[in-house]
Amino acid sequence: MQKLPIGTRLALGFGLLLLLTLINTGLGNWQLQTATESTQAIIDQPLAKERLISDWYRLIHSAVRRTTAIAKSTDPSLATFFADEQKRSAADTTTIQKQVEGLMVSAEEKHSFTEISELRKAYVAARDDVIRLKRDGQGAEADKLLESAFLPNANRYVERVKTLLEMQRKALDQAATPIREANDRARHLMWLLGSLCLGVGVACSVLITRSITQ
């Protein structure tokens, strides 16, 4: 190295440091892009499904409480009072159900969705009968049908949707694990390259300074 001009020595030392810094920066950008793509994949599928099914689950709970309140109330006009709200809730549920159906991928998801669709048909039929009886002033018959048909069907319906929701949350956890592991590996590698840059910088400064002073 002593045979090289001072400027060449300095250029080589700084060039090596810049190269290592560039590699470290490139690795960071590559890992950021990978994490972004993986996160977007989660948003497009598992997270979208989890949010839709969570809204579905919430709508069912509200609908069950509303129908139960109508059947148990002594006021026969309650069925008419909640009629518009019931229609909106049913329409929202149908829309969500169609969206969820398009996102079902695995055989387990499709099988669970098919079961839920059948349970919903029985649930809707029982609900409409209960409300019709209550609206017609047949309170005793509405209450009887509520206990014998509506609530059992509603409970099965709710439980199956809850199972599908838990399935999506488990998938979210599984999808997030590789991202965390990849980020940990990249962080360790960047720390390693950073330490290497520091070590090379110190070594170059010592060697270049020694060669110049000699």
C-alpha cells in the first residue's frame, strides 16, 4: 500500500466503506419491500376476511337480540317498529356473506361456509315466522316458536360463524409469523454489516494513517 499515492489509498479506503454502506442500505430497502409485499398480502386476504366475518358476527348478535326482544315484548307494534332496521341488517348480512364467499380459499373454509349458508336459511325462516306471528297478535305462538326453533337455529348459526372467525384469526397469526422472523433476520444482518463497516473503517484509517506517516 505504501507504493500507492496518498490519494489512491484514501480513495480505496473510502470506496470500500461506501460499498459496504451501499450494501447495507440495499439490504434494508429490499427487506422493507419484502415486508410491504407480505403485509399487503395479509391485508388483501386474511385480514379482509377476518374483518368481514367479524362484522357478520356482530350483525347476527344484534339481529338475534332484536328478534328475541320482539317476541318477548308485550307490545305487538314492536315488530313494525323494527321492520326497517331488520331489512337493513338482513341486506348488510347478505352483502357480507357474498363477499366472504368470494374469499373462501381452502377446503375447510368452503365447507364451513356451506354449513353456515344452510344454517342461515333455517335461521331466517324461523325469524320471519316469529315476527309474523307477533305482528299478527299471536304472542304465545311467537314465544313458543322462538324457544323451539328460532333460538336453537340462531345459536348454531352464531357458533358456526364464530368458528369461521376464529379460523381467520388463526390464519392471520400464522401469516404474521414469517414476516416477524424475516424482519428479525434482516435486522441481525444489518447490525452485522454495520459492525463490519465500523471495523473496516477503523482498520482502513489505521492502515492508511500508518502508511502515510511512515
